[in-house]
Amino acid sequence: MKSHHDLLSTAKDAAEIGGKIILNGFRGLKKSQVRIKGSGDWVTDLDHRSEAAIIRRIRKSFPDHSIQAEESGIGEGHSDVRWFIDPLDGTTNYVHGIPVFSVSIAAAVDGETVAGVVLDPVHDEMFWSVKGGGAFRNRSRIRVSDKKSLSECFFSSGFPWRSKRYLRPYLDSFEEIFDASAGIRRMGSAAIDLAYTACGRYDGFWEMKLKPWDVAAGVLIVREAGGIVSDFRGGQNFMETGNLVAANRAVYPQMLRIVKKHLKGVE
Ligand code: IPD
Ligand code: CA
Ligand code: CA
């Protein structure tokens, strides 16, 4: 068994490789390179190229690991290690020329994420953690914010485009948090939302119906930065449900109370 640091170092290498591919492809992106997967859901040739290169890099070090990647699905291996790969988080921004997107890569051992990397190639910021080792942006240690009351907090969220039937309760949660706080942004990359929560730019983040590859790396980074993460009921089923609240220790219970009130029925 390789150490968690070996997993991290491969994740970092793979993220750099993917990040270069999507950054190089960004300015010259052609219409012929973009396709629609579903309503409000785009994919580009660059998502695929980034993913293929990331998988090649991981397979080079760990040929027998399982890999769950957004565009190519699950490749089961003969190991207790599973990788979660989002080769381009923020494709909607990407296809509209908005320079906010990332690569997200995590490695889990026996179901527990032990290494995670979120790379924003536009700003050259790599957020990373290994379990028990703290959280970092490039070479600097990061911490969640120290805000205590909602009125001074700045949040991020995502709209429920995958399940519009939950729009009403989502908007109720939005209204209550908006009213109580100092502001809300919608970034368009859940991995960046989590990374920014980890380094205190945001005081908290909530979104529903995310996918495991959107959140696996970012959740570890938030936790290693001293934050709390749960699903909408306060449990740990966010990898299955995709429903997630993340914040610093003081703010988390206040956010969870509001999110639970409006969104506890979201399956
Ligand atoms: C999306 C982004 C976005 C979130 C969506 C995700 P993608 O990932 O993380 O912020 O709101 O739910 O699907 O499709 O760009 O990899
Ligand atoms: Ca994603
Ligand atoms: Ca993606």
C-alpha cells in the first residue's frame, strides 16, 4: 500500500496536467468542440482530453486503483483505493468564456478521502490536503474564516438546475440566508466554492444534488482547514445525496438550522 503522500503527489501531478489542457483550450474554444449533454449541461472536447490525461497519469502510478471520473464513468480496480475525478469543474462558465473553473481530484481509501486537490489554473492556485496534514493553497497553510455571526458572513451557493422541482424550497433557504448575511455569490464551480470556504474567502457554502467528483477533494480541504461539512440533515451522506453544507465551526450550526428547515426533504 502506498502512503497518502504518494496519492497526494500523484493527484497534484495529474491536476497540473489537466489544468494545462483546459487552460490552453479555453481562449480558443470553438463551437465544434462543445456539445450539450442535457438541459443546462455542457461538455467540451477539453473535458474529455483533460480526463483522459489525468487517468493516464494516475494509472501510470497506480494501475490497479478504481477510478470514478465524470465523463468516462467507473473503472473498477483491484484495490481499496478509489479516485474521484472532475477534469473540468465549471464547464458552463468555460463554454461562455468566463474564466472560473477548476480540476478536482481526490483519492479515497476504504471509502474515506485521504488526499484531495482542487486546481484553479487561471489564477494558478492549487488547494490541497492530505488527511491529518492540514490544508494548503500552493505553499501556504489555510484556515476557514473566524466569523461568528451570520450578519457578517459572505456565502456561496449553487442553483438546483439538476432538480428544478426543488427550486421553491431552495429559494426559501436562499432568501433566509441572504436576508441574514452580508452577501451570496454563485461561482459556477463547486470545487472552487469549497476551496474558497477552506481559505476563508467564503464563510460557508451550500448546494444540492452535486456529484461525488464535485465535492470529494473540496470536502477534505475544508475539514483539514478546520471547517465542518454535512448533508442537509446534519449527517454524512453528502457523497450519496449530493446535498452539502460547509462552513466554519461557529457558522455551520446557524447555516444548518436554516438549510434543514427548508431542504431536509430533498432526497
Ligand atoms: C458543476 C459545477 C457547478 C454546480 C453544478 C456542477 P460541472 O460541475 O460544480 O458549480 O452548480 O451542479 O455540476 O458540470 O461544471 O463539472
Ligand atoms: Ca463538476
Ligand atoms: Ca466537470
